[in-house]
Amino acid sequence: MSVVVRRVGPEAAPDVLAVVREAFGARPPLDPPADALGEDEASIARLLSVRGGLLATLDGEAVGCVVLDVRDDVMVLRRFGVTPQAQGRGVATALVEAAVDAATGRSAVVVVAREELPGTVGFWERHDFVVTGRSSPYVELSLWLGTTFDAPDAETMRTLGQRVGTSLVAGDLVVLTGELGAGKTTFTQGLGEGLQVRGGVTSPTFVIARVHPSLVGGPDLVHVDAYRLGGLDELDDLDLDTSLDSAVTVVEWGAGLAEGLADSRLEVVIERTVGHAPADDELDPRRVSLRWIVGK
């Protein structure tokens, strides 16, 4: 019997609420009471509508959850809970691992625990979180993440793109920068796999923009080549079959141009680590830097 963790949105509010009530209701009485105990289905749905959440199941039964939120360039974990009967079975650790994947490109994962619950604080410390703030009765713990990755081959680049794809939601903008042949399209192919969209992702050079519809009811992928765009007004004029607000938009050659499409964006810079290699050399290693730029 294994734990299954999946990304969910507002549609999963009933299951998430049931886990939150059971998990937080089983904790010792706290003063003040946990805010989570005041949640209802509508409030949980509102929380999930921002960045979604994670739901863990055992044999199809919902037993763990966390709501994902963002603050500046960090991922904040809210309403993290595991039902009493599922504790000690790896559910919490699976949720942490999935949350770290969902935070790819951000500087840290942050959680707030109660100082009256030393076992909970200890759990986070065992997973390499460190105390970064205290405001009694709350303890803030953070796990610092790497934002630079080595990609020695195309498969590693594609896998990194897939990991990033699973972390994105509708309305997200990804700006890809890298010289010709650096691996921008390979990265986007993986990203499309993470989003589970239709159609093989290829360079959009000859069509300027291509839409890949979601196969799972998630956001579509809009893949744009900004090299041939004279300005954002030309992108607005394109006859796309989807709204950018309901899609994930990836713009190659977009630095200095695509930023006006959204207040926040994920900047992906791909660089060669070995100079003077042929542009199509699959053995030429790359270094990928990810940075979330948060609008004011």
C-alpha cells in the first residue's frame, strides 16, 4: 500500500477540508485555537484557487493535504495535515517531497508551526527546515532551495522542465533565455510533459506561437517565439485558441519583451558550461538558472 500525492485545485475542497478537520481536530487544544479549525468548504476553495494544493491518498482515501501559497519568491505551506490513522506511514514525508518539487525555482519553502507542539517542530527540522523566525506562539521554519541546476544532457534538461511544469498554474509566465541551440525547446518539451498537454512541443519559430491543449483539464501551454515579434501588441493580435490568463505561457527569446504580459514571471536562463562546443552537441553540458520575479 503506497502513498499517492497529486496536485489539486478548488474542486478538491471537500476532501481537503475533511483532512484538515480530522488532522487539526486531533491535536491538543491550543490557545489561540488553530485557524485551520475555522475553515469551511468555501474558504478552502478560495485558498486552493491561488496556487492549488496537494492531496495524499492511501487506497483511494484522502489522508493528507497541504495548501500551496506564495510570498515573494518563496513557497508557503498552509493547512499541512495528516489524519491520525495515517500517521507513521510516510504520508507527511511524501507531502513534503511533493511540495519541494512544486516549489522548483523558488528560493525557499516556508511553514509555520506552533511552539506548543515540539513534535511538529521536530518533524520539520528532521526534514532540514531551520527556524527563521519566532512570534509566540508561532515558529517559522524554512528550507532553502537551489535555483541553479546542471543539465549534462538533453534528458536531464527535459526532466528539469517536467519538474517545473508540475509547479505551474494558469496565468504563469515563463521567460526562456539562451543562445541558439542552448536547449530552450528541450526544456519546454519537458515542461509540456509536466503540464500534460497534447502534441509534441517543437520550436515555434515558423508559427510564432503554438497552443498545446491540456489533456487533464489543467492549463493549456502557449509556446511563443518572441524573436520575430516586434512588440507585445503583435502577441495580442495573434489568433490563439486560449486566453493567456487560463494558460501557462512560455516565451523563448522573451527577455526584455515578455515581461509586460504578467506582473510575475519565472525567468529561465540556460548557459553552456563549456565554451566553443557545436550548437547541436548533445554532450555539451548546460547550466539552468531559475528565478521567480514577483510583481509589486
